[in-house]
Amino acid sequence: MTEHTPTCQAVIFDMDGLLLDTEPISKRAWLRALEAWDATLTDEVYLQLVGRTVADTVRILSETLGPDLPIPAVRTQKDTLFEEIIADEGIPLKPGAVALLDYLERAGYPKAVASSTPKAGVLQRLSMTGLRERFSVIVGGDEVRRGKPSPDIFLAAAERLGVAPEGCWVLEDSEYGIAAAHAAGMTPIMIPDLKPPSAETAALAYRVLPSLADVQAMFSTFRETSANLLQTKPSN
């Protein structure tokens, strides 16, 4: 993405792997579910599932594991195992998540979650971690026709926020999410989780940052720069 000073009127968050450290839990659940069918999941294939809708996940696994494996049944078992794990262990937050939300609220930025997870699952996980009430808009993957990397879910979040796409900054951990935010005409910021971005993805992102704490520092610098520009702008 060409370097510039983008406008920020609202912030849209992905959820899994960005706010919530759920990807290792999801992978454990998939591996355990597949054991019953004497199948397994490579790291390469699992990374293709990150940030994808249920329909996309079923399609990818059918293509990679073969048509004879009952993927919908495996996924149902995976979901059951996932729920058991988080009921026993809880859901860890990503470092810096709460501090960043506190900062954005003090600064007055509207916030949304746009997750490929179905809406019921999004609400459940956010409620479990105490984050549900911190977002004015929540969009699940089952509320849009096309999943990431198509821009639909981010455009839906922007519409519900009442903010033009070009005024939205998107925080994402996956390459598909960055591609979707870019396609939506928004400002994508990547905080990689399980996989570093490819050169192509890094070029689409306004910034690639190590953690949510670094995102907060970037916002602080951005606001200071914007304030200084306003102070130095000549009056008419």
C-alpha cells in the first residue's frame, strides 16, 4: 500500500487470533476430531483455514483431505471439542488487547468486530472474555454472502458503524483478512499470529506490527501527528 497519512474515524477488529488467542485451541480441536477418521491436518493446510468462513473451511478440507471424509461431521465434532476446551481452560486474550480497547475508548473511536466465525460463536466468545459490551457493532461470518478475502464483512461493519470505508482502520492477523480490508478500501494493519505475512500481503498493509501494544503506540503517534498538522495549518 502506498505510504500516506490515512484518515481514521473507526476501528474494525478481527477476533480469533487478533483479540483472542484461540487459533492454537482450534487447531487442537481439529486434530482431535480428525483422529476418529485416521486423518490429520498439516500446518500448511490449517493456515489456509485461518480467517475463513464455515463454508470455505468445509470446501478447503474436502479438497485437501479427500471427498470420502465427512467434513461436516468432523467439523461438528471439532466444534464440540473446542467448546469443551474453552469451558475447561477459558479463552486467553492477546497481549495488549484490553489496553488498546481502553485507549480507543478514551480517544472516542467507534469500534466493531468483523469475524468469520458465525455470529452466535462471536457473541459467546466475546461474552466469555468480557469484551462483548466494548463493541457497538459485531458482524459474524454467517451474516454476509462472501467470506474473506472478499470485502463483504468489513463493508457490512462500516455500514453499521455509519462510517465510510476509507475512514475505517482494520486490525487483522490473517492474510485473507488483510486482502479483504484492502479490497474494501480501508486501512489494513496486520498483527501476525501463526504465520508471518507474505511479501504480497505486507505490501497491502499500512503497517505490520508485532503486537496490539504496538498498535496502541502507532495510534498515539498518529493522533499526535494529526494534532500537530492542525496546529500548523495556516488560517484563511
